[in-house]
Amino acid sequence: MKTLFILCAITTALSLSGQNSHAQTTDAPLRIIAFGAHPDDVEQKTGGMGAIWAAKGYKVKFVAMTNGDIGHFESSGGALANRRLKEVQECARIFGIETEVLDIHDGELEPTLENRKTVARLIRDWQADIVLFHRPYDYHPDHRYVGVLVQDASVIVAAPFFTPNTPPTKKNPIFMYYSDNFMRPYAFDPTIVVSIDEVADKKWNCITAMPSQFGDEHSWQASTYPNVPKDEQGRKDYLLKSVQLRNEAVASKYRDRLIAFYGQDKGSKIKYAEAFELCQYGRQPSMDELKKIFLLNGHTTNQPAKVSPGQDGALFLSAEAGKGVGPKIAYMPEASAFGWFTAADKVEWNVQVDKTGEYEVYLDWSVADLEAGKPYVLEAAGQQLKGTVERTGSWQTFKTEKIGTIKLTAGNRKLVFKPASKFETAGDKGALLDLRGLKLIPVKG
Ligand SMILES: [Zn+2]
């Protein structure tokens, strides 16, 4: 295992320097495998991204670890399992991907050695570059154990003599979690948020093609959701809408990330999204490589643009939409942030404020410990919000924290973020911070 860890470390170091990225060095299509507990989980969590990848020629496979044979209030057993297999096969046809359902009873998935081997073999057979799965924090034991099983397989998939009849992956894959709303012990923290608007119809067609989950009067969803209409069509529309609303909620919740990835104009209009968090196990790619993998490489320069409020009145002052002014400041597309921030540099935003009132201000930044501690000021409509750049651990580690409140009156406003005192810059030493943006949330009441 020692050798393997050294190999992992070398692979990671190379990928951080951007020299060993699969996406950059080979034309072979990327290979993605996505695990879910039941025949409908992967479709819901990553059906959109799966369809986008498939359309680009990437090889995508969805796996349900159980056959879904109890998730219904009227039927069960082999008949239900067969029906659900056909449903996800129809989804696979719609998405242009492959699918597999394992013959493990619904509600009975266990984190056993045998199942760990099964997961490892599936990843190895697929020669996966990317593996997607549930977080191990979830209400459903099957979801939770998918998380445990994939995490437990994440290092041994590259070990030649584990399940030796299946060849190991050539390098450790990248492992990423699906989004969820569970808060304990850790809330989901997205690394990547993608628009699925261009393929949304395919996702909704897939949901419609799974009536045992989202259509039958006695389907799980129809039996457990409140206020489901009694009539056939009303019920189907309602259940589809509930899935659409969940994809809308992901877009709203991570709107600032969508704007950072897609730019102010497109990012603020995205309706449906899926989100993924990099797992700390497996290969650790650079943000630049991840953006390429998720086909988010459209924006290489920032495009200063007027910031207008989102639905809830929040204002996202992304680096992407800001204007860097000064001798050294530069936009870094790989981090969606401004860097090289000297004492003479500043960032300006042109902001459309619709609602007069108090706004909570959140700063999204990173800084190396040695550079932390310099004072900054946010100027807005004659007010000054001052603070000190707190440590984040490294230039690569971004944090978002509340730094205070300001009052804004409706109309066109210019907001400026800059250092509050002079400091020396020599070579690459002496910078204020890397600034990914500011988030202004209206104070309720
Ligand atoms: Zn499930």
C-alpha cells in the first residue's frame, strides 16, 4: 500500500501542475460511472450531466445498487424489480448511456466486503475516470451504504491484486458526491454546479418514463408526498413538478457559483442545476481540470457586467462580473477569482439595487497564511465596511464568511473593494487576498 500511496501522491502533484490531466493529454473519451441506491436515484441526481456528457461522446454508466423491489405501496418483489429495470433502461436510452441494476433487495444493502468487491469490479470494468455517488450522510440506509461502499473502494480500485481478475484502473479515479440537503455531520459543499437547462427535457422525459416511482397512485412518491392530486394526469404532473422544483432549488441555492462558472448574464438566468462535491479520497484534480471535465471552460476572461438582483433580492458580486482596476490585479479563470491584488489595486462593480434596505455582506476569498491580516474596505454609497483578511489556510482554500451589513438605496450603485492601507509588493510576495466575490443578502423584516 505504501507504493500505491506514493503513486497517488505523484499523480496528485502532477495533476496539480496541470501536466497529467486526462482531459488534456489524451483524446480518449472520459469514462464516468455513477452509483445510486435505487433505480431512480442516479437519474434524479445526475441525469442532466449524464446526458450532457453522453452528447459529447463521453462514456457514461448508471448503476443502481439495489433492484427497488419494495419501494411501492401496492406491488413488490420480482415483478416490481423487473418493471423498474425496464424504466431505467428507458432512461438510459433517452440519455444515451448504459445502465445496470444489481440483484440486491431494496432496503437490504449492506457495507460488506463482498459488496465492496462488487463496486470495485464495476469501477474497474468501466475503467472509470470519474465516479459519482451518494454522500454517506443520508436518511436512507441504502443511500448511506452506497456512500460507504464507494468510499471504501476508492483506493483499492487501483490496487492490482484486489479482485485481481478485473484489471485495476490505470490511475485513481476522481470521486464526487451528489448534492443533498442533510446538515449533520457536514452540509454538502459544492465544488461544481452545472446548468442542465439544455437537456432538461431529457431529464423530465426520464422521470415520466418511471411511473412506478413518479406516476402510479401507489408509487412511493404519490403515497408519501402531501397534497398529491387524486386524478391520474394531475398526479403525474405534480410528481414531475416536484422533481423540477428540486433542480430549481439547486440552481437558486448555489446561484453565486453558477454566476462564477457561467458569467453574470448566463449564470443569473439558469433555471435547473445539478451539483457535485469533490470527495477527499481518490485523485484530487485542479479546479481547472474539473471545469474542463464538466465542460465549464467557456469563460477564460472575466466580463465586467452590471449585477442585477436574483429572485430573492440577493446580489452576487462575482469576480467574473467585476472590473479589476490597478497596476497588477488579474482575473484568474482557473479559480474564478481576482489575484495579484496589490495596495494600488481595486475591484469595482456596477450594481442595480431594486430594494432599499440593509444587506448582509459575505466575503468569498482565499489567502496564504503568511499574507493574511491586511485591512480591506468595501465602499458602497458613501459607507465604508472595514475588516481584516482572515486566514483560510492557503491560496487554494476559499472561504465565505459574513463581514458585516450595509445599507443600499434602490438605483444604480458602484461598489468598490480595495486595501485599506499601504503594503509592499515584491515579486509574488505581498498581496491582499484572492477575491472570488461578495454576496449581499437582503436582511428580512
Ligand atoms: Zn433512493
